[in-house]
Amino acid sequence: MKGKDRKEIIGKAGGGKADDKGGSVQRIKEDDSIFRKRLERHHDELRWLYMELYENDSMFAELCENMRSFFLERKEALRESDRTREADQGWYKKNDMLGMMFYIDNFAGDMKGVEGRLDYIEKCNVNYIHLMPFLDTTEGKSDGGYAVSDFRKVQEKLGTMEDLDSLTAACHKKGINVCMDFVMNHTSEDHEWAKRARQGEGEYMSRYFFYNNEEEPALYEKTVPQVFPTTAPGNFTWLEDAGHFVMTTFYPYQWDLNYRNPRVFNEMMYNFLYLANRGIDIIRIDAVPYIWKELNTSCRNLPQVHTIVRMMRMIGEIVCPGILLLGEVVMEPEKVTPYFGTLEKPECHMLYNVTTMATTWHTVATRDVRLLKKQLDIVNSLPKEYVFLNYLRCHDDIGWGLDYGTLMEEGIGERSHKKYLNDYFRGLAGESCSRGELYNEDLVTGDARFCGTTASMCGVEKAASLQDEEAMGRAVRMDLMLHAYMFMQSGIPVLYSGDEIGQVNDYTYKEDPFKAADSRYIHRGPMDWELAGNAEDTDTVQGQIFQGLRKLEQIRKSEKVFVSDADTWTVETWDNSVLCMGRYYEGEKIFGLFNFSEYDKTAWINETDGDYVDLLSGREMKACGVDIPAYGFYYLKKKQG
């Protein structure tokens, strides 16, 4: 781009007169100076990438003008947060970060209810809450909130945008960050764009993938995998009233957006900035790999996806640099890393550690840590700048996307092992204490995913039904051991609401006609506040789990080796049931030992370089020949010489 053209764009973006929103003329000038500097820092790359996709100068100029408008509308408290975080760009990599995710209605009824429960969230040591989808949807066609009909309206049952403003402000006063889902890949068929497209308006049809014949959809189907082959087969839906096919990768009521149209990109970026200005700290980009579609490809992980995410990162750094981008990319860690970008040209700030989560439950079912150890070694070998979100359970099912190449070396076949895992966690195999249900079972391929809460998968539900105190003790120990192991992983741990009190499966979803067909609602039950009242009583299951987690959380916050960029590694224990993980940072070292078996074990880690103390009990120990009780664990810290 020619120099004067570049200055012209930046100058135009920095222009404008004082108005009620902008305040004084002097303030406008100061704000414009900040905006121009940020825009200038990224302008050339942003324009180059934009033109690579769209070759449209006027649309790029419009984007810059609107970025300035959103910047000027940003509240002073949010700008102050931006400035603080610009000065400390690793603020989210510290050892005090702990997340919790929940559906607003399940947790506290509505947004005002959540605001009234912030003291409880603080008591959980949580400083990052992920509000599951809360934007407007259509009852019965929402896919758990992921079919958005209006990106600037809250579901009426949950509140209003003003309630969101109030909630985020209240969270920020308590040092709590707020995360929300930004569903970029598609809209609901009830979105205004979709309604107008259905009526035949070409401007809006071009924002989706519409075809008036079978030929092109058939070509796509040859190379594009199905997401839900049993419940929503195919990637297109025929609209009888419109006389067209429309691309629907997920469900028929979720229409894929066409990002080859610059109007789609611009408008979705305006929605992104609008939501950021409501006080959102972390934007979870839903279904990132699917965003760009090309014929004769899988329509997954195409290069243009990275162009879009990189542009989104720069737009955020220009307008609201305190915002983090969290990518939902469901692949192995070594394959998701391109979504971090590079150190020079970063994309997402954080990604989910999905495969390690699934491998963790494989380890529970097999009592064999070897595959998990290999998985952790891969994660530990990645650059320390990469930040993963680690979790045991979330709102979604568990898909058994494991490293079957490695398992095959042990004679374990993919289909037979998936069946074993699903049988185990339903309590049908392997002397299991777990309870749960299958999701999207395919009777032809034998494939299925699994649903259940952490506590139910650990045996709390079964032990309670049998009134077996010994079994309950084992279940609670397993639950706490798994959380202790998760806290040792590199990255940020996230709890699913209810796990902190050992909440079990909720089967009442079957009584709701809008939920009965979706077994994922078994682990999306409402928060049981009566049980939460037992959090301080260690004579109860809820109190044992809550207080056990509290101790782990306090250790993590007080020990600097738990920062995200500490050195991490695994250690051979000479017992396939016992995992050992090491962490080292600035002269301090900790070993975590975790017994995935119902039997007492000895870990022969042979660390003879000094004396250690167990951070949980305060007992001095040697880090060699460590005896670990069934489902037990230790945090062994090397004593300073």
C-alpha cells in the first residue's frame, strides 16, 4: 500500500468531532492519539490480510472507522484494564487463575442471580467465570445456546444487556474475569439475516451458502465429514419454502456463515467488539476450525481460518487489548498449536486441552498411565508461551479421540476400546463404579460419546445409591486425586459448576420435551444450593470435596511453580498405575504423584537430591520409594537447602 494511502486511512479513523459520548474535545484528541498508535502498529499487516481475502478497500476503510467508534464507546474502567494488561501481557499466565463454567439459569436463575452469588464464586477461589451461551435463541432450536438469533440481545429469561453490564462490572470489582461464547461459524435460522435470506433477498442469501440445485452440495458432501451423522446427517438442509439448499454443518437450524463475503466478516467483528464493550474479558471462539469453507476440501482448518483469527487478534489489540481469545479447537495438542499462531504473529491466547482430558478418563478406566504420560510429554515439549485450559468435565460430551496408533502397539483396537470405555463409564465393565449415558450412539459404526458429571464418573452416585461408606470414601479420593492432577498440568484449570461439591447426574432432563433427546443435559443439571450449604461441613461428601479442593487451590496460588510457564515434565514411576509430574520454577521444585488404581502402590521415582515435604499434610518425606494409598496423591516440594 502506498504511504499516503496508509496515512489517509489512519487519519480518517482518527478523525471526528466531540459529542456526548466522546466528552471534551481534548479527551477526543487524547483518545484518538491512543487509537492511532494502536492502529498504526497493526495497520499494514491487517490491511494486507484483509485484502488477501477480500480485495475491497472500501470495506476495509469501513472496518477501521467502526473500530474507532467502538474504541471511543469503551468505558473508562475497561480502558484502565486495557492499559494495565498491555503493561503486563502475561497477566493470565500466573498461578492464581482458576476458572469455573456454568449455565446462568442452572447456576442462579438469571444474570442478577449470578451477581448475587459472586461471594460463593469467590469462596471457590475462582477468578474467571465462563457464562455458557446466553444470547438470544429459539426455544427447542438452540443447541444449548449455540444457535444465536440475535448477537446483541440476551435471552429474556436470563436478563438484559444492562444486566450483563452490571454483572461484568460487579465481577471486575472482585477481580473476576468474565468469559462468553462467540458463535462465529453460524447463526440460527431465526436470525434476521437468515429470515431475509429465506425470503429470497440476495444480499442476505450471500451471507450464507445457498444453492438452488443438488450438484454443488453433493460435491461438498464428498469431502466434508459429518459432525452428527446420527442426529443431523449431512452438511446441507433443503428449504422447501425457499427452494434452496443451505449449508448446515451442525444442525438444520444452524446456518453456516459465508466468510468469503466481507460484509459477514465486518458485521461479525462489530458484534465481537460490541460484546467486548459490555465488559467481557475472554471471548471463546466457538467451532474455530469450521469458519472457512472451500469446495473439494474438508472445510476444516483451512489457511483462511488462521487469517481470520489473526485479524481478530489484531482488531482486539487495537480496540480492546485487555481481551483474551480462547479457541475451541477439538484436536490433539500438537495439531491445535497452529491456532496459537507464532510469537511474531499470535492468534488465540488460549486453547482447550481436549485430548488430555479424554486420555485422563481412559487412564481411570484402564488404571494405566502410559498413554497419559505420553500425552503430557507432548504438551510439556511445546513452547511455554502456549497456554492450555485444562478440565475434567465441561458442558459437552466426552469423545474418545485418543492416540489409537500408540494403543494399537499394545494390541488395543479402536472400536473395541471405545466400546470398553463407554461400557466402563456406564458401569457395565471393568469393575466400574461410574454412572452416565451415551450421546450420539451410532449402531452401525459402534461409535458413541459419553455424558456424566465428574462425581458420577468417580463413583459418588453409585456409592450414595448403595449407601456404601467405604465406596464413597474411594469415590471422594478419586475425585480429589483427579483434580489435584489437573492442577499440576501446565496451563489454567477450569471447574464445571457443581463439581466443587461433587454434584451427580441429573436424570430429570428426560421429563423436558426440549431436552429429552439430548443426553448431554444429564451433566447440565441445576446447581443444588441446598447441598452447597454443606461446603463447610467435612462430615458430608460436599464438604469433603469442597474443602479438599480449597486446599489444593490455596497451594496452587501460594506456590510459584504453578505459573503457566514453569518447566514441567513426567517421571518414570515403574508402576503403570502411578503418574508422576514435576514442576520447576526459579529454584523451586515440586513432584506430583497420583495413583490411578484402587490398590495401594509404591512409586520408585528415586529422586535422591534432598528432602521433600508433602504440601498437603506437612509431613517430611523422601522422594523415592513413595508409598501411595489407593486413589491417593502427594504434592512433594523440595526443601530449600
